[in-house]
Amino acid sequence: MTDEDIKSCCADAYTRDIVALLLGDSYHPGGTALTRRLADRLALAPGTRVLDVASGRGTTALLLADRYGVQADGVDYAPASTAHARRAAEAAGLTDRAAFTTGDAEQLPYGDGVFDAVVCECALCTFPDKPRAAAEFHRVLRPGGRLGITDVTADTARLPPELRGLSARIACVADARPLEEYAGILAAAGLRTQVTERHDQALLRMIDQIEARLNLLRITAPDRLTDAAVHLDAAPAVLAAARTAVTDGVLGYALLTAVRPPG
């Protein structure tokens, strides 16, 4: 499978309604509360121009535009997600402060140095060429601009079989990296890490949420799970493996901020 195939599979998976049913509005551990913490760590202020990479249905970009008064741009690989985000911006009355574009995180469709901040939540782990994406973050940031990431971390050598393969990659697990490796990838792109925080409990809460919602849907709407090709027989083992991996320190979730040094 090529890198483009992987990108398409990941992007298409997150356009499905079943994902919203299982994950809610924010497709990442910690939800909007962790997004707000990230925004505070980046000291976002009204008028700041911010890019949300892998913006999905627009939840993060719209929150930043609404609560922080920033000028938010979102870019996502899936045209269906871009269309959904644009409709959400219109419904929220935020089209003057939030714009959404279809594009590739490894070839961002923006000029050099045009953003004060870049955010990327639970997505760098899915990008096939992480160094190239990091270089793009650096390129579109102005000197002194800030990067904020929340993402799955993993000791890939210790991942159990249930958490490997394409399905696990789409679930932000199979190609996740240790926190220090993310920092190293950013450093190689010229981005200096400033803050790192562990939020592993947020990942455990998301696993519990997915399990509870799967059990509810199994009773109330089994046809929706079948139509979405959710493998109910396999799901308990995968969720149990993920929970154990978090408890054992193999999987986790982290917040990281970095800066493009001025000059």
C-alpha cells in the first residue's frame, strides 16, 4: 500500500458518521478541554492567524475562532470533511473567521511564514512522512511562530498484534511514536520544543467511551455498526489490548508545543 493509499484510507475513515457516534464532536482524547489547554499554552489571542492541520469536521478551528477570536484556517485531506467544516462554520456564523481547504499536510497549500501558530491534534501519528509534515509546519510558520500538537504516543516495539496494521493506523495507534521521537522530528525540521505534558488518562477515558457507545449501539442500532463494517467480535479484544497498553506505558497521549526560532 502506497503512502497516498494510507492517507486516503485514514482521511476517508474519519468522514464516516459512525466515527462521530463513537467519538463525539472532537476526534481526539481530551476533547475540547484539551484543545483549550493547548490554545492557552500557545497564548492564542484575538487576531492571531492559526492553521489547524488535519482539521476534520472543523471542531478545533471553530472553537479557536469562537473562543479565542483567532483567524482560523483548517486543512484536511478529505473533501467530505472540508465540506462538512464549511457548513459548520456557516451554521455557527463564523465564516468571516474560519476558512477550510482540502489539502495534504505534507504539501500544505499556503505560503511561507503566513501563520502565527499551527495546531495538529491526533493526526501527526497517521502521516506517512512525519519529517516532511514537520518541515511544512516550520515553513508556514512565521519566525517566532508556535506549534501545538496533541497526539498518541507509542513504544512501537512493544505494541501487541491487535494494535498493528492498517486499522490500528487509522485509529492513530500503529504508527504513533514515543514523545521524545516526536520532539526529535520537530527539532530536525528547525522547531524547538518548549512544553511537553502527559495526558494518558484522556486516552483511557476515550477507550472507555468507545466501549460504552459500542455496547449501546450494539443494542439500539446494530444495523449502523454492520453498515459501517465495525467488527463487533474483534472490538472487545482490541479495546482491551489498548487499555492494557496504556496501563503498561506502551500507549499514551501527550501535548507538545514548539517554536520556530526567530531570525
